[in-house]
Amino acid sequence: MSDIVVIGGGIAGLSAAARLSEHFSVTVLEREQATGYHASGRSAAMFEQNYGLPSTVALNKASAQYHREANGGYLSPRGLMIIAAREDAEAFDDDVVTMGIERISKDRAVELVPILDPAKFTFAGYHEAGYDIDTDRLMQDFIRQIRRNGGAIVTKAEVTAITRQTDGWQVVAGGQTYDAAKLVNAAGAWADTVAQAAGIAPIGITPRRRSMARIPAPEDRDLRDWPMFFGVGESWYAKPDAGALLVSPADEDVVAPQDAWADDMVLAEGLARYEGMVRTPVTRLLASWAGLRSFAPDKALVLGPDPDEPDFIWCAGQGGYGFQTAPAASQLLADLVRGVTPALPHDLVAQLLPDRLRT
């Protein structure tokens, strides 16, 4: 019997399990054949402190030192740029304030991303403090921490039954039975499904599809020093990736929990918005895919014990910010499970607890 079973082997479940393994015996159950298969394996892998709701930004900032320093650090310079047409001046002004970016000239924008067409945009802003996250190494280091502390990670272990026992929980997954005193629900898009299987009221986790295309380097350019660049209001974005360019329509279409795939029409619309700001048309795709970003009704993360069943712990609603927030979110979750006072401010913690969704 483990002290804790964690359902879900993405970045949320692995980071939570790693922190908890310092104090408890932990078993992670992942339905797929490998950890990080769904949302975590399809992330844009960007760390930008000012990106997200105020509660998410606070978690980003609380995670920054870990990302920079733990195990040699996980960040490498990238930078972030936003561009906008004249008719989008008001939305651009909002992005400047929200993202804390510096206005730059059109010439400077083209210097940073040479394929931009200065006739097609009017405004540009840049933030140097945007970074790539080494997401694979971050997950692998959390896995090593779990195993170093005696924890177990079981793949191909889809949960088929959860039963409340007098002394905890019994979980049937992958044909095996696991007993634990506490259950952590880090199942991503399937978080409400897991809750209902455990007899816990769902909290309204909604999966939303995010599509991505990988295109050849425009004009055969070296993209290594280009920033990630966005359309105003995150209407699309593009990011260098191993000699190619990732382009996303930044879609958020509601879908059922699933192994997501890109919608061709949505992808085409996003690529058209990207083409509307550059000189070079997209002539072919190297690959396309989609992932699920799962949100609570208020789009803030959901971390901590269920108010009606304290031995059922939510670790859900990461909404695309899972890697950015993982160090602080996992530490908060471990503090709440242990019953110790979190280092994060009380008002911030209140914005993240599942209690707020039980009104």
C-alpha cells in the first residue's frame, strides 16, 4: 500500500509526485505507454513570467528561481515579440501592459524576425525575458527524484475503477489493484472523469484543443536567435524549433477528453493569420498535431484537497501553464497535503483551492 497514488504522468502529476515523494511513499499511474504523452508532450515549452491570469503569473514568478537554478537550470534565452496591425492598436496597448513588454520600432522587429513584412504591421513590442524550457529534462529529473525516493511510476495503467475504503482508496488500473491513503487527481483532460469514478463531484474541467504546424525554416534562414512571436491578443504564434518553425492558430475549441489531432480548417486559418504578417508564404508542412489545454471554469489552476473529501487531492486545470508553474504549484500541493503553511501568500492560495468552485 502506498501513502499516495497519483493519477496522471504528465508534468503536473510528475512534479507533484516528486515533491510528495520526499515525505510519503508514492505511486504514479499513467494510462499511456510513456509519461508526458498528451498535453505535456505537445507543449510550446516557453517560460514567460507575465503570461496568464494573476494567480498563474504569481506561480510563474514563484517558479522562476527553480527553473533558473535547479539541477543546473532548465531555461535558455528566447525572447518574446508581439506584432499588430493599425486596427489592433487598442488590443496591442492591452498586451503591452499585461505582458510587461517594451515597444520597439518596426525596423527593430524586422531585425529580430527578418521575414516580417513591415507593410503588414504597425506596432511591435519585445520582452527579452522569455525563455525556452528544457521540458524533457525537467520531467526526467522529476522522474529521477520520484524513483530516488522509492516511488513507482507505472505506465499502461488506465484507471478502470476507484473505490473509497475505510482507510483510503483502492484503484484498479491496467489490471492491477493499488491501495493508498490519499489520491491525487492529476489526470489533465480526464480530471473530472477520474473524480466522478471516485464518487467526487466534478468541478467543470474543460479540455480545449491547441493545434500546431511545423513548417520548414522560411527562406532557409537560421532561426536559432529568433524570438517567439505572437499576433496581438494571441491570435496566432510562431516559435523556432530545431531548425524549423512551429506555427499555431492558438485555438481553444472545446473538445471531449481524447488523443487530440489538429483540425485542418482551424490550422489553415491560423497559418493564414501568420502569413498576413510575413513575406514568405507557407508552401508545405513538415508535421501537424494538437494537444489539450484543460481549464477550470475561472481558468485558474485547481490545487489541493477536495472540500468534501480531503483525501482526494486536485492537481488540475493547468491550462497550458503546466511547465511554467510546475515548481511552485507542486510545492504548494505538497504543503497542503502535509498540512504545513505554504510559502505562497494566503490570498493567492485561496484563488487556487478547489473550495472556490464549490459554491
